[in-house]
Amino acid sequence: MRETLVLNASFEPLSTVSLRRAVVLVMQDKAVVEQAHPGLRIRAADVEVPVPQVIRLSRFVRVPFRQRAPWSRRGVLVRDRHRCAYCGRRATTVDHVQPKSRGGGDTWLNTVAACAEDNQRKADRTPEQAGMRLLVRPFEPTPADALLLALGVRERANLPEWLALPA
Ligand SMILES: [Zn+2]
């Protein structure tokens, strides 16, 4: 996968993101293309987009990109794409895998998105005690993920289905 360099509004290099994510940032007006692959364009229907090598954020953001992404409930939901870790349906709540009452903390590795029903069913128990299985393993977002979380970018948003990106 081709990587695109992301600059802060101040031109300071922040991170690299996948080409798909770079195009999403540009299409959501969160970034502008600073440098594009000469002659290479993504074409589909009546839309033509330059293939970005370097993009620059429209607004200056202050995020510890090179460090760990700060944990937040919203961040967990975005990381898990609003899918319940136990059943795969739409999630609106955040579950502590190891319950807080048993010492589980507000960390990326201890929290997953969960639907309200499963969160209620699991209650104050570990998945084993509740007889529930995690479909996905919680993970710590990469610096690129942290950037997208900070910008509030939803991976699929505003990216038309037909927009086929070169690998
Ligand atoms: Zn569920």
C-alpha cells in the first residue's frame, strides 16, 4: 500500500497514512494536497483526484502523534468502527473487558465497543465468567490512527463506493 506523508498546517511532518485515508482527508476538506504523483490521477465517473504523495492539514492540530494516542470512549468506538466486539452489531457503548470493579482500567487494551444489550448482559464479569467471546482483540491505535482519531475522521465517510484506489 502506498503511503502518503501528512504535514501539520505548520508544515511539520506528522505521520504517514494509507493512500485511502489521505484521499478521505482531502475529500473531507481536512487536508489539501501539497504534492501529487505527476500524471497519476484517481478517476471515477465525473470525479478526478490527484494521487497525493504529501498532504497538509487545513487546521493546525496539537496531538502527541509520535506517542500513544490518549484513551477516550469515543476513540474506542471509532477504533472498533462502532461494531460490538461480542456480536458484531452496532455498538454505542464501551465495555471494560476486565471490569473496573476488578481493577480493569480505562486503557485501549482493556476496552472494546459493545452494543448496549451485550454490555448489560456481561455486567460486572469477565468475558469468561459471562460465557461471552471477544470477536476482536483490542489494540492500541498506531500514530496514524491517533491522527485520524484526533481529526474525527471516519474511515468510510464521504468516500464513494466506486472510488477505486490504486494499491
Ligand atoms: Zn453485541
